[in-house]
Amino acid sequence: MVRSLGYAGATIIQQSDDAQTKAEIEAWVEDASNRFVAAWRRAIAASPLALAPADDAAFTSVLNLMIAEKALYETRYEMNNRPDWLWIPLKALKRLVGMEVN
């Protein structure tokens, strides 16, 4: 879902030349992703089974690994099917490793 939100924002961003609009969309993607993950964590915390790490740092590490895995799959897909969209998963990977994204 996090990657789907990223794609939704990216497809709108590429249609705009306005820096303010792009920043607002990026902020929306970040907020929507954070809210989704927080709600998901609350839902799985109610389970009697340990479905995810309870520790915040461990949870974030696992989540980032899952996001990276999906973004790498998307990279291969876009290379083979929509090379013009390759920037979308590459931007997500750059963000995960702490590179400046523009």
C-alpha cells in the first residue's frame, strides 16, 4: 500500500510544473503512508500472534526492507514495460538509502 501511495503521488507530480503543488503532493504521500502504517500497526497489535516486531526500530527496519523489495521488483517491471516510469521506483530506493530526492 505504501508503494501504491507513492505511485499515486508520482503520477500526479509528473503532470505538474509547479514546485508548490509538487511539495504538497509529496507531503500528502508522506502523511497518507504514515497514517496507513500507524493504523496497520494498531490493527496487528490487537492480534494474539506476533505478526510484526513490537519494537519501533525493528518494525521500521522490516518495513523498509519490504518497501525496498517491492521497489526493486517495480524497477525490473518498469525497465521491461514502462521505461518512462523507471524514475518512480528509483526515487523510492533513493529515499530509503537517504539520498536527496528531487
